[in-house]
Amino acid sequence: MRNVLLVILVMVVVTQCTSEKLSSEKTMDSFLGRWDVVASQGDTIYPLWFQLNRFGEKHEGVFQPKGGHARPIENVSVNPERLKFSCCGFELEGSISKKGLIGRGMTQGKEFSWKARRAPELPAAESLSWGQPIDLLADGLEGWKVLGEDQGTWKLDGGELINTGKGSNIYTKKRFKDFKLHIEVNCPKGSNSGIYLRGRYEIQVQDDYGKAPHSRHMGGVYGQLTPTQNSSRRAGEWQEFDVVLSGRWVTVILNGTKIINHKEIAGITGGALDSSESEPGPIYLQGDHGAVSYRNIVLTPAMN
């Protein structure tokens, strides 16, 4: 009888320990996945993004800072109550909240608070039907808003939207969900710009003629997706983009060549307006890196 009771006691202890371990692992797994982050630093609010994965006992992931491209996170520490990691000058620590995650962080010696919601799935539509094309330059600069201190670098001249030098970024007042976009760009030698889809996912624009394909070269989704080839023309020549965005799945055609074929964008890229990925967003053009010209900007919204 005593032996039977001992066996039962051992089984109870083992079961309890196993249950506690599974519960602990389940709680830690609550931190896994993709997260859309809103950081608050005084009066400044800006988007961040990160993805956390677990491989056995090891946690790995990537982090998208305020600018630049996403990079591997470092010094990851995860327990049932807290997540902590650092990356490219940022340190974040947080815990699970009712709506997602909440925490505090440090960057450049300054503290900020942050909250995060799990990034939406955003699958591509099974089929797309198209509405009426919208000429985004038809209303002139009245259809656009300038973001930045220097309001005078953009002008509309002869059907061309011209940024005369390193100045401000500009975006459409209208917001869009799924769409196809035709846009032509002329990037001077050594200059740099970007076309942000929904204001969140940057297609890189810069002088990259003859270079190897790269996620941070012409036509790449910045730091996220690398083109299959470089079909860019020489600096100073007009170049044509045709882009389809459905959910977070994108196809990019540059100068008649399909360079990204229906690939998923993992998350927002550096310089994004916000991290509200489930919401419609504007077409956002970068002008804070140098001179650039755009023309024939025509967006056709999906009717799904």
C-alpha cells in the first residue's frame, strides 16, 4: 500500500511539474510572432516593428528601428513575464497586456514607452477586380501633404512632381487598401528616394544601374525583399514601375521586367508613417535624401 501511495505521489508531482513547464512555455510563446509597435518619446510618436521566433530553447528575431533596415535582434531574454532585447541602438523591455504588449525602452540615452499589437495576417485576395484609375496628380499639389520642416522643395511643373533637392517627404491625402500603381521616376546620379506603399512599405529608388540586385537597391522592398534582377536604367533616365499590393503581398515590375513576383512583405520598413498595417494608407514619396522627379502616377484601387 505504501509503495502504491508513493507511486501516486510521484505521478502527481511529475504531472504538476510538467503542467507548470507547459504553462511557462505557453506564456513565453505568447511573445512569438510579428508585432506592430507604437513608440512614444515625449511629444514624438513613431512606428517600430519586430518579429520573434523560437528554435528549441533559443529565441531569434528581427527588429525594424525608426529608420534604416530591419536587423537581427540581440541579447534576447524571455521568461513567462518579460521580454527583453536590444538592436541597433535600441533597448526594449516589455510584458503581456490585455491588447498585446506594453513596455519601456532606451535609445540614444533617452527613454521611451511602447505598446504593440500582433501584426495582422493580411493574406492576398484570391482574385482582384479593379475600379476606376485615379490620376494622383490630377488635383496638383492640392491632393498631397508635405511632411517635414522644409515645405518648399516640391513643385508640379508640366505634369512632373519635382523635388528640387534634399528636403521633405510628400504623401497623398487619399488612403488606399489594395491597389495597382503605375509610377514613373527620374533619379539623378547619386540621388536617392523611395515609394512607400500605404505609407509603410518602401520600394527603393536610387541610382543603381549595373549593380547586383539587393533589397536596398533599386526596386527592392527596403531591407525585406530582393529583386530577382536589376532592370534599372541609367541615372537621369525615366524609369517605370508597375506595382500590385494585395494584403501584404507585392508584385513589382520595373521597366517591363517582373523583379518581385507575389512575395510577402514581413513588416513595415524604415521611415514608415505608422505601423497600423490593417488600415488603408497613402502613397508616400521620399524627398529628404535628394532631388528626384515623378510623373504619370496612376493608382487603380481593388474592388475586393
